[in-house]
Amino acid sequence: MNKTTLKIKGMSCAACAARIEKGINELPGVKEARVNLAMENATIEYDPGLTRVIELAEKVEKLGYSVPVEKIQLEIEGMSCAACVGRVEKNLLKKPGVKETSVNLATGTATVSYWEGQVSPGDLVDTIVKTGYNARLLDNRSQEVLAGEKSEMQQRRYWLVFAAIFTLPFVIMMLGAVTGIKLPGWLHAPLTQVILATPVQFLAGAAFYKGAYHALRNGSANMDVLVALGTSVAYFYSLGALFLLPGSHLFFEVSAMLITFILLGKYLESIAKGRTSEAIKKLMGLQPRAARVMQGGNEIEIPVVEVVPKDIVVVHPGERIPTDGKVVEGYSAVDESMLTGESLPVDKNAGDEVTGATVNGFGVLKIEVTRVGEESVLAQIIRVVQEAQGSKAPIQRLADQVASYFVPVVITIAVAAFIYWFWWGDSGNLPRALLNTTAVLVIACPCAMGLATPTSIMVGTGRGAELGILIRGGEHLEKTHKINTIVFDKTGTITRGE
């Protein structure tokens, strides 16, 4: 059995996570799939003989979500014919996580698309080297590509500001009605309300319609369905009343303000996710970006991602060791506290193992590289933290189970509310019935239930990692309130606080 983690974009609530879990678990060879809404990823155990990563990603995309694809360029030296191109492409495509590759013989480059978290640039370089060619990473991506890489937070902030600008006049109208301040007549005009509400409904709210379409197409319902249905009822009723029921009350402000408030909630959610991932970013920041490699008797500085096993790297006093390896020459003391918690430096001689991201002391060390990329100890530590943040505590499994039934129940209650208010509660009053139905649909949003527990796990494990404590999963974090005794094996941890 293999274990892999796929990043997933486009989920909006726990119902989305449940639908993806169900879809992936239906694939042959999949033992278990766990989708984490807060981390936006899926951890999957599968038999590589029965299914491949590409099939897992395609299943997620068929369900209406996206698996982010990274694209990099590699410079290749030594290719001489089309057969060389074929060999390189074939071996790159064998790497789990590589979606597609295009090797250009004329320019000596390879463009590789791969799924984030499945394979690293260093692994791709290593594969080409093993094929028999020299390769290195090209960093100078075009400005067009960089310009197109807007983060999720930036996009959400843009649409929030966009919606807020068009919704502000509705707020002014409501305040005017409450305070008795007389406002210009054109501000209340139905045409003005249509002009203000339409961009919010169909531009800022487009993501909700798209999410609802994919959910319904796959035979399920999620939070997007609630938002799209509720705001559409308010908008299209008002549009119909404008032409068919002149003088009746309009609810354009309801749809515009609801979409704006939900966008605000999603933007705050993005901020929370960004803060809780800081621990992993700090761990990644421990590894140096460059390494000095011995080539032809000279020290050549290259990016760490280009370092391959058997390279000899030189580490000067005070520098971080770039990769895992074995000392071949020199003597020093290395601070390994980031790995062991031990504050005293450890002496290192020829033949001793050293770990990437630990700090060299007073001597110059020459180190033969043994592990790079995903195989390094630091990468494994980061993976433990990521898996812990993505794990489900027992309380979260319960929340997800409830959320999966939540949306259909809410829609049923909304229909019941409409029937009651139209026929009995306020007989024949269509505006009142629609308004109450919309309130039920939109207010009953299960996002908090689906996000609260995974976010708390992210915060807990992330804060622990910052303090040097690795918590291996949400289940263990949930049990910590029962701890009454802690046993230390290093006196310096207590006496010196190191």
C-alpha cells in the first residue's frame, strides 16, 4: 500500500469533503481516503498496482474540484537525438505525481507539470541524472506566469472589496430608513437597485453558482447550493416583482448583502488558514537555499534543489548543513537541537552522519550527500506535521458525518417554511414566504461545523511544532487534556529552558 496526499481547491464546506471522500473510496485499490477541509487536502492509502495518482486526481476533478498543478522548467545537457527525448520523458512520467512532461531537444529543456506535494524539483532532477543526463532547475519563469499566480487570499480579498463597493449603497439606504435621514430619490429607484445587485449576484457570486453546479451534477448538495439557491430566490423574485408587481417591496439588498457577508467570512477563513500554516513555513525555512558543492577541485555554489546524492558539499563555521550526509573530511561540533532537543553541540568526525538544517560549529566540514528532497530528515519532520494537521480527531469525524446530512435537511426545512408561510402563517403573502425561506437557506450554513475542528487541530499541531513538540495526529491532541504527568529525559530542558 502507498500513501499520498493531494492538495484540493474549491471545497466550501464539510459536504464537499464528504463527497470527495466517497468518490475516491469508490476507486479500485483505494483502502482509505481522508479529506481535510481546513488543510484543503486528501490523504489516500491505495494499491499502486490497481490505481495511480493520476486517476486519483482525475476523480477529484470529475467531482468538480481542482488539484493544483505546479509547472517547472529544467535545463538538460547531453541529449543528442529524439531517442534521448523519449527516454527522459518516459522516466519522468514514471515518477508518481508527474501529470505530463514535454522535452524540447532544440532548446535542451523539459517542462514538467506535477501535483503539489507528490514530487519535488530535486526528485525530477535526480531522475534525469539517473537517466544519464545532466540537469538543473531553471528559475527564470516568465512574467506572464508569475502574474497569473494569484493566491486564494488575494482573489477572495478582490471579490470581497468588489462586492462591498456595490453593497455599500444598500447599507446607506437601510441606515437612512432606520434613522429617518432623507436620501436622494434615485438611490431608492428600482433601476438603481438592479444595477447595484446584478454585479454582486453574478460576478462576485459566480463561485457559488459554479460550486453548486458541480455539486448537483454529482448528485449531492453543499453550502454553495444553499447560498446560490437562497440569494437567487431573493434576486429573481425582486426582478420579477419589478415588472409584474409594480410598487411591491424588493429584496435586492438581501441577495447582495448575503453574498458580501459570506465572502467576508471566506476571506477571514483564508487568513486563519494562512496563520495556522506558519509552523510548516518556518520548518521549511530552516533548510538553506544554496549549497557549496565540490566540482573539479573548486567550491561551486548551487541551489539546494540541484544537489544530488554522492555530491560533496562544503560547510563553513556558523552555516546550516544543506542536506543529510556523512562527514568525509574535517572536525566540528554541530548544534542538533532542532532535531533532538539537546542543547549541547555534538562532535562530528569523518564517518559521522549529519542532518540537513542543523548548524555547524567551529570547523569546516566536507560532507558526502546521502539523502535529498523528500527522503531527508527535515522533509520527514515536515511531513509528520502536515499529516498531523490533516488527521481527523474523533470529534471531527462526528462533525463531518453530521454535516454530510445537514444540507439536504436544511433544504427540506426551507421548503417546509415556504409552504407554511404561504398557505398558513401569512396566507398568500409570497414576499414573506420567500424571505423566510431565503433566511433558512443562507443562515443554516454548515461551514463553521466543518471548519472548527480541523482548524483547531491545525492551530494546536502548528503551535506545538513552533515550540519543538511534534504531535502525531488529531486523536493524540484531543487526548492531551487528560495528561497529569510529563516525563523529561533531558535536564537542560527544565533547568535551562533549552
